Amino acid sequence: MKIVTTPMCEEVVRLAGINDYVVNKHPKKEDGDLAILLSESKVDMDSLPIKLNTPSQIFESIKKVSKIAQCELSDEDILVFFSEYKLSKKYLNSNFKRDIKVKVYSEFLKDIAVDMGFDISQKDFNYVIYPDYLKNKVLESENLIEIPSHGDISRNPFERVEVRYAILENLI
């Protein structure tokens, strides 16, 4: 089976044990038999959508992709990948609850905010969290927290978590 993946998913594909794959930002049928890509992406071929916004999503995605690689990794094998990433490790199996209400402008940031224990609210919120690509759509003018999205951040999902979670940890 010929695998194609997007740049944002390549690290998970590699960690899951797939060595023979093609990277294409916009996978097409001619690129391969199966596309491994972010869940919000749409392609005209068989695909395995994964989520990489939170440490637990990264963990589950590595597990899911390793099954395709036919070298299903154990939980202990996957935990090794988290060892160098302090915030990824901290929030992997967390049940934090914070008394901070946030308004969130995107689905991927809702995943992160919930994972970090923030309370999502459309009114009476303490902060507004939005992705950089929606900067011009934010209606509020105070307590704004801009989070880098895909364009200005590492393709490595662990490094993305570290940057995004560090920004939000400053609210605590």
C-alpha cells in the first residue's frame, strides 16, 4: 500500500513506523492508495483522518497509524515519544479544571482549551482565544490571546503543543 501524508502529519506517520511514504500538502489519488491527513482536510481518495491538537489526540493518532503500519505500538512505546516534551507530557492524561472562562474562535482551539481545563463560554469570559488566521474576524478588543495555526508553527505536533500550551499556560 502506498501512503501519502500531509506535512503536518508526517511526524506521526514516521513515529508510527511507516518509512515508505510520500508527502504532499494536497494529496491526490495519483500520489498513493491512502492519505493520512488532518481530520478537517478533504481529499478524493481513501484516507485516515487524524487529530493532532492535544497530547491525547497525538497519542491516539500514533496508535491508529501504527496499526496501518502493521507494527502496532504499545502504549509504553508511544509514551517514549513524549519524554522530551514537558507540556505534552503534563497534559497527556490530565484532568485540570480552571476557574478561567474563555471564548474560543476555532474548533482546534476548543480542543486545546478544554484539554487544559478552561471553561468555554460565549459570555462573561476572561479571555478570547483565536487562531492567527482569524485575527481580522475577532470582535472583542481586550484580553485577546492569539495562537499560531499551521502557517507559522512547527510541523512537529509535539512542538506545536509546546508552543500553543505555553502561551495559554501564561493565563494560569
